[in-house]
Amino acid sequence: MAYVDGFVVAVPRDKLDAYKELSRLGGTVWREHGALSFVECVGDDVKPGKLTSFPQAVKLEEGEVCVFSWITYASRADRDAISDKVMKDPRLASMMDPETLPFDGKRMIYGGFEVIVDM
């Protein structure tokens, strides 16, 4: 069954273009190394909840927007092998410096998920 890495991050609106540039490069690199898909979505109807929500999860601040992303793989084993190659790819190394990222990586939430329904 397929495997998915999911991410939610707060991106300052004034850094959204830089984030898109990083995402396009990331998508190219992940796909070249074998990912099946790479998707980035900017929050359009994402409201704070009473107990939990995307904005609360990433401690969304004024002037920021939630970005929800996922990468799909054929399997967990493929994800592990592809991620290893991506982390060593020199095209991303220079852009992944925490000091120059267009978002606060400390507030990113992420995880790997085994697909149980795919219709």
C-alpha cells in the first residue's frame, strides 16, 4: 500500500513567493528521486478551532498562512530510500538552512502515514 508524508507549516505571507520557489525545487528533487507526487496547498478556509485546528497546531501568527503539504510514495521502504537521497541532494542542501528558510521550521508538524483507503 502507498505511503504519505504529511506536513503543516506557518508561512509569513510576505515570504510566500520564496516558499513557492523552495517547494517547486523540492517537488522536482523528490520526484526525480522517485516520489509519486508532491503537493503544496495554501490555506484558504482554515479557521481556528475551539480545541484543535491547523492554525493552533502551528501557532499561526498575524501575517502568516497555513500551508498543508504531502508527498506520496509506493511504500514506506521507498519513502525511506527516497528521503535519504533527497537529504543528500546538493540542490536542496543550501536552501534548507534553518536561518534562511522562508518559514519557522520549529513550528512545522509532520509525519509519515500508511494509506488505508485510496479511492
